[in-house]
Amino acid sequence: MIEMKKKALNVHGLLMEKFGEPIWRNPLPAIDELVSTFLSQNTNDVNRDRAFDSLRAKLPTWEEVRDAPEAEVIEAVRIAGLANQKGPNIQRALNQISEERGELALEFLKEMPVEEARAWLIKFKGVGPKTAAIVLLFSLGMPAFPVDTHVYRITGRVGLRPEKISVEKAHPYLESVFPAEAYYAAHLNIIRLGREICKARKPACAECPLSKICDYVIAQKQKTLPAT
């Protein structure tokens, strides 16, 4: 684990040299981020944002979203895909939050230990470790490391996690190897690396700042070496 932590720091440093300090969009209130992350599942950022804006235009308050006919919410978020699942999941979560807290706000989670806050979010249908981590990290400033498809792919290629570990178990594992103060930048820079260089089908390894420490690159080079 000590060697893995050193490698994680090296990855973080190299990505900072390549991309600099990343800045995400302006943080949303936690309820907004929760809904946005529901909408982001299995779609791209453009359609997520279009669905979010459509929902807010038709139903300007979260109380209105919570209390609207289900069909109206489904239609408002249709552009995000899987609307028949996402719409009811959003309304169900808003109803549960209202029932338990008496208001539609999640800022109280900042007063909890991070694992307790994570467990509170994951109990909602449609909220997994990634959704919970995004809300905790980006809206509430709590130490959580979201693992999306880019993060999972790249940490596997580079050799920052066990090869067979599940996406769910990769969340606590990567939180254990990266220092908490690096979660924000490392998460965003790994995603940028995945979108621009370390793509799923044709990784541009020659352009990659991690090529010298990447298990995938090293293995590819060994395949091309002549037998001795």
C-alpha cells in the first residue's frame, strides 16, 4: 500500500504538471447537485445540463418537482435518457428528504463524519457511491473520491488499483491511496486525461504524461521487445 500511495502521488503530480489546477463549474447547492447527478447517469454532460435546465424551467422549485405529477417530471427530463427511471427516482429522493428533514436541503451532512454522510445518501434508490461522492466532494467540500468510467479505466491501466476490483470497491480503495487534499484535482485531471488522451479504444500513449509509470504502456513495450 505504501508503494501504491507513492504512485498515486506521482500520478497526481504529473497530471498537475500537464493540466494544472482544474476548476470545475461553479459548485451547485447539494440538492441541485444530487438531481444533476441523477440526470448525468448514462448520458453526456450536455444532455444532463439540458435536462436540468428543462426541469427548472418547468418546475422552478424543488418542492414543485417533488409534488408534480410523475409524467410531468419524466417529460421535463426526457432529453437525459432513461427518463422513466430518473424522474421517479428524483421525486422519490426529494420526498424522502422532506419526510426525514422537514426541508429540501442537504447541508446538514457537512456536520456528519464522511462515511455517515455517504451512507445517508446511498440509501436513496438510484444513488450509488459515485453520485454520493460527487455531492459530498463538489457541493459540500467533504473528502470523497468519485469513480466514473474514466477514473476506473485509467486507474486500472496505470496500475493504481487491483485489476479485478469492482467500481463500488474502487471508491474506498482510491480514497485510501490518494491524499484527501488531492481528491478534487486528481479526480478532475484523471477525467480530462481519459477524455483527451487515455481514451477507451485508442489511448494516445505517446502523448500521455503517465506513460513512464503506466502498467499498460510498460506491458505493451514488453510485448514488442525481442525475446532474449
